[in-house]
Amino acid sequence: MSIGFFNYWVFIILLMIGLYTVMSRSNLIKKMIGLSLFQISVFLFYISMGKVSGGTAPIVVENITDGVAPVYSNPLPHVLILTAIVVGIATTALGLSLVVRIRESFGTIDEDEILEMKDGA
Amino acid sequence: MLSLSSQYPILVAIVPLMAAPICALLRGKTAPWAFTTITSACTFYISIQLLFSVASSGPISYELGGWAPPWGIEYVVDLLSGFMLVLISGISTGVLLYARESITKEVAPQQLGLFFTAYLLALTGMLGISITGDAFNVFVFLEIMSLSSYALIAMGERTDRRALTAAFQYLIIGTVGATFYLIGVGLIYLMTGTLNIADIAARLPEIEGTRPILAAAGFIVIGIGIKLALFPFHVWLPNSYTYAPNIVTAFFAGTATKVGVYLLIRFIFTVFGENYSFGELGLTDILLPLGVLAFLTMSSVAIYQTNIKRLLAYSSVAQMGYIILGISLASESGLTAAILHIFNHAIVKTGLFLSLGCMFFVVGSTYLKDLEGIGKRMPITTFGFVLGGFGLIGVPLTPGFISKWYLVVAALEKGSIIGYSLVALLMISSLLAVLYIWRVVEVAYFRDPPDSVVKREAPMSLLVPTWIFILGSFYFGIETSFNVGIAKVAAAFLMGGA
Amino acid sequence: MLLLIAGTMAVLLVRNLFVATMLLGIVSFTMALIFISLDAVDVAFTEAAVGAGISTVLYIGTLALVGSQEKDQPKFAAGPMVICIAVGAVLYYATYEMPPFGHADNPVQTHVGPRYIQDSPTEIGVPNMVTSVLASYRGYDTFGEVTVIFAAGIGVLLILRQRRRRKNEDDETDVPLDKGKTGRSGSLSGLGSEHDLIPHVIAKLLIPFIFVFALYVQFHGDFGPGGGFQAGVIFAAGIILYALVFSLDLARSVINEKVILFLISAGVLLYGGVGVASMLLGGNFLDYNVLSSDPVAGQHLGILLVELGVGITVTAAMLAIFYAFVGRADLIAAKAEQEKN
């Protein structure tokens, strides 16, 4: 029983660490890194769902030698996560470009320091 | 060759989507704007056609790629989504009419092509969310909308550098929200094996009580709650709305959060069903206090703002509170009030932000201290603003009155102490709205303008669209058959169909 | 798995952002290995290329611009901790009624999934089921995904686009950007050092192979792991490598910003164009069956074209983002130089 959920538990732990990094760190880059971790953990969750024990990658095997049809893992979660990875990198790129501009106009990438400024949002 | 009208459901989303890359290649000051406006107007036309055909012959389903759901992705237009499509594309078109001159003050000319590309993508995202019948497809379009809106908000940076931090803050919070939604969808998929909304709804009853579904509902409600600025997840909204370029604020105030509400209604009523949502999940006990807190606290906070844009932004969060309250009453009249208020508030708030944009265009600031005596300098604009303000307060003959009326009726239906105290709280909140609008009125009419300035109105290209929204709001406040009619039928459909 | 947890903990604790970025890359790479063990080869491929590759490049590029030391911050944040534990607890609570991991009779395996596994080889005729689901059954999601990348490219260009063009290529020298904090010297387009023979020779040998490999991944995606997205990333990586080794300006002369903007748009239009074509031929949007008299051949053609669209947009968007970051560094360097004079 417990071993069956091991992947999900790892997902939960990664997710918690990522979320904590996002919320607790004031450095904007660190926040972005935390956000990436947070997203990666969700990828693990989806991919774990699609796995079938003893299964193989969902690519048709042409020459079946032992006469047993192979068991394939579910391709759907893979597709979803491919999309999610793309969304993740898109978000990262946009976030980092904002960080660069923030650093240029505020001279710092520390959220606390920006908040201390007079017009710091 | 099929007739064009059978392709309308997909066209409404891909017309702006395909227009976006073309727009990115356009150069010059007017070409991107003109192209975007025409595209948006086409979308508006298609949306109206869709709404009519749904109203006369029931929901439309469209199978993308020719694959039957749940294997392929399905587009579903029912009355509510048709209504949202018309609202979003209509507001977008109106705001665009206004945009040509307004935006030149805020965005560099060589950026205009890309700016309108991002605008079209945001429009695509919202339309896609409203029309899709697939839970994962929602996530994809949610991200299209979000990514382009982060960029659009950051464009306010030429006016105030805080636009950058606002956009970054929104990016972080928004991504967390979207990822929460993704986890929720993942949990549902884990339990049902499907992503199609109708299919999920059909398969859920068997496994309704299980813990993963409970957790999924929690993640989805919180994730969407973040996107629609549900109190207390609203922190990103005032900053974003304050520092974004004016037309972006006007566009998003009318549409972006409303799309979130639409999703929430979709999940509560269509996916989970109202019996589960309000029975087992007890969403009334959670959403009702949040809604009430939202309109009480945010209206109070709005009173103390020195920047009118920020004041209106807080008022938006407060108005969200009314909508959430309507949903949480879990009755047909409550839902009617909520849907009605989505529409009414969208029109009123867009009109308000547009008239504020006129002031910004002339004065170059939206701070109260810079707008002293604005009523004498720009009488037409300011009068429009005040009329819009009446709509927010809920003065009779304005649409705000209509939706509050339905909300009060829904609250009274609840009976008992809660119903009556809700009515009392609604009254208090309206009084708070009087106070914050009064602050603007006081500064505008009862203070003298600085001596040096002369009376100057905003150009017609700004005034006309602004007044279209203001007068439109009065039209829908007096001749209510369109908005009330649709809201009632849609609410009945959602309550019955779930 | 435990390595992952250790890695993420380290990311949280380490104060040097450069190290944190590297650790993030390692976590991504480990994740990719785990994906392989979970049969998700396509995803693993992508995660390795994106998580450990492109995103690390982006982070490092940013760090070069903004400095890599985090402010001292030993404080413990109670509020976020409570929220995280609450979120974790809800999920942990949920796991106990989840279907067990890996069982073949879970809803995920029995409801929608089997159709893809059983019928896709005959309906689509493509051995890689991930490709057939990606490009055909859920082709519209992928269209959305291309649009997301397009939106990111546009967004980054909007945010970072240079306000004016550099005056003269010759002006470009290594101007210290912020030596005190970063300890690195400025202009990224000067990165390609002119004197190092070894990188030049190796890169010259490698880059053609990278491009060939990218093309292989692009067009072999129907049969093995791969497809437009991965190919696009690899292709972009090849050009980025070229830019890093031989200087950015050479890379720009090969493929400049205008071309890139055109390509980003072209990819999306190609994808959408296939959809529109299928509509004109009487099918629904993205219904490839009508593209040819034989449905399976139509599917083949459709998938080939949309994957090409994906590849083009992804390559161009990645390059646009890279150029935008590097261009920004030049701008800062130019400003610093102006202030000096």
C-alpha cells in the first residue's frame, strides 16, 4: 500500500518545498526558481498517473518476439505534460524578463527592498 | 463544403488567434490598431450569431479535429457561454474603438504591433475559456490569457515603473493559481479518467464522496478564486489595474475576472453539480462570508485611496463580492443575480475606467490631487464618470440597481436572520460606495482647478466610446429584457441541468 | 527520488543564486530520468531539453544581468509554512483514497486512454501514440500550446525590446556591468571569445550534427520519441551555441530579429492554416482526415505539417527570447559606457 503512493508523496513534498520557496523568499529570482519547482512537481504527479506496472512506453512495438502483446502506459498524461512544460518555460521566460527590467528600474531584485522604496508598489 | 455558420463555434476563438501573428508583423501607428479592431468586431458579430442560435435551438457542440468527445476536444456553446462570448467581444470592441489615440500616450509607437498582438491573444484566451468543453483546454487558454496579460500590464511601465512589479506579482500569484487548477484537474482525471467537462459531470456521481474529489474541488475553487480576485486572494488586482495602461485596465476590468467567475459557475453547477457543491462541500458556508467580507472591507478600503484608478480597482474586488454572494446563495434567483451582475458590472466598470482614461489623456494623472476641479475643466467626461458612479452605487434606473434588486430578492428568499442581515449589509456596502464616489465628486466639482489650466475636453475618439458604455449601461438598466432574460434562462438551465 | 527531495531542499537553502540555478537544472534532469522509468520518454526528452537546458540558459542569462547573491535571509516565515503544510496535508489526505499507483484497472487506464492505445495505430497510422494524441486527438491543445509560446515570445519582446538600435558594431566592448555584485563582465554578445581555438573547432564540428539531429527529431517524431517541440528546442540550442562561441553578431547576421518575428508568426499560421484548410475541405477545424483521399494519409500529412509549425515557432521563439536577453545586456553596457564618457 504505502509503496504504491510513494510517487504521489514525493510530488507532495516537492510541491510544498516549491510553494514555500515562492512565498517565503524575497529575492525575485528565487521566487521564479521556486515557481519552476512547484510546476515540475505537478509534472511528476501527472506522469505517475499514466504509468502501468510492467508497461512500456506508448510507442507501438513492431516485432513482438514472445507473442505477448505489450502493455503500454497511457499516452494522454504525457501529452498534457508536454503542454504544461511548454507553459512552464513560457512563464519562466516572461518572469525573468520582468526581473531584468525590475532590476534596471529599481536597482535591486529584492522584494523587501523594493517595498521599502517610497513608490515601491 | 459546409456552411460557414456551422463553423462559428471554432471561428470565434481562432479568428483573433490567427489574427494575432499577422498583427505582429504589421508596422506603423494605425495599421495594427485598425486590424485588431476589425478582428474584434468580427468576433463580436460571430458571438451574437452564436447567442441567437443557442437561444433558439439549444446548446451547440463542436468536435475539434473531428474526434468525438471525450477522446477529442469539444467546444460547447450554451446560453451562459454564448452570453460571455458576446460580453467579452463586445467590451473588447468598444475598448478598441477608444484605444487608437489613448494608447499613443502610454506605449511607444514601434511597440504598437506587438502590443495589439498581445491584446488579441488575451482576447483569444478569454473567448477560448468561455467556449471550451474540456477541462485541460481551459488551462491552456487560461495561460494564453495570463501570459499576454502579464505583458500588457507591464506596458504601463512608461507611465509608472511600478507596473513592472505589479506584473511580476501577478505572474507569481497567477501561475500559482493556474497550477492549483491544474492539480485539481489532475485529481479529477485520476479519479474519472476523462477531461471532458460533460463526461466528468456524468461520471462524478459514482465517486462523489471520495477524498481526491473533495481535494480536487478545493484546489479548483482556490485556483479559480485567485484568478477572479476572490477575497482574500485579490492582492494582485489593485496593483495590476492601477499601473496597467488605461485601455488594458478597462478591458480587463470588464472581462478578465468575469471569465474567472464564469469558470467558477461552470465548475460549481455543471461539473460538481449544485447538490454536491453546496451540500457536501458546503461552499455556501465558505463563499458567503468571503463575498460579504469582500464587499464590506474592499469598499471601505476604496474610500481611502488617493488614486482614482486604485479606488475603482478596490471597488472591482468589492463588486466581485456581490457576484460571489449571489452564487453562494445556491438558489436560482441568486445565480440570476450573479450572472446579471457579471454583465452589468462589466459595462459600468468599463465605462468608468474609460472616462478616467479621458482624464488621464488630458491631465496625465489619475491621482485625486491632480484632478481638482476636473468637473469644470472636462465637464462632459466628468459627468459621464458620475453617471457611471451611480451605476456602481446602484441608483434606480442604473443597471447596478437591477442586479442589487435581484440580489436582495435572492437574499430575502433565504428568509431567517441571515437573509435580513444580508440585506442590511448590502445597504451598508452601497452607502460605502456612495462615500467613495462622493470623494471623487467632491474633488471634481467643489474644488477650484489650478489657475494655469484652461478648459479642455478629451478628443471625440475617446469621448464617444466612453459615452457608448455609459449610455449603454443606462439602456440595460431601463430596458432589462435582454440581460435579465438571458440571466434567468441561463440560471434555470444551470440549476436544472446539473 | 530521494535525490530529488535533497536537491529541492538545497535549492531552498542555498544562498548563491547561481548554485540554486544549477541545482534546479539537476532536479530537472533527475526528473527526466524518473520520467523515463515511468515510460514517458517524450516527456523526459522535453524536460531534459527544456528544464535542464533552455531554462538554465535563461536563468544564467538573467543572473549575468542582475547579480547572483541573495540577500542574507535566515528568517523563518511562519505564514507560508502553515499554508504549505495545509496544502500538503490536503493532498496527503487525498492520497489514501486514490487508485493505487500503476494498476491497470485504474480509471485513467480504463476510460479514455485505451482508445488511444488500441485505435490510434489504425486511425492515425503513427506508431508513437504520444504524437498521435498530441497532434491529432488533442491537436487543438497543441495549437494552444504553440500560441502560449508565441505569447511568451511576444511578451518578452514587448518587455525587453531595445528602444534603439546599437550605434555601431565596433563600439561593442566588454564593459563591466556591475562588477561589485556579479564579478562578471558585461556585454553578453562579446561572450564569443575570438581567440579560443578549441571551442571554435569543436563547435564547428558539433553544430552541423546538432542541426541534423534536430531535423531527425522533427521528422522522426511519428516513430520514436520526439516531435516539433523538442526539435525546435534543439535547433534553437544549436544557434545559441553558435552565438555563444562565435559572437552574437555573427549569429544575428545568419538569422536576425526580423526574420525571427516572421518565423514565430509563420509557425502559428502554418498550424492554424492546416486547421483552416481542413475546414475549407469540409471537415471540422484540424480534422486531418479530409486532407487527403485516404484518411490515414491525411492524418500523416496533417501531423507532419503541424509538427513543422510547432518546430518553427518554438525555434524562433526561443531565439527571440535569447536575443532579447542578450540585447538587453548590450543596452546596459552601452548606457554604462555613455555615463563614463
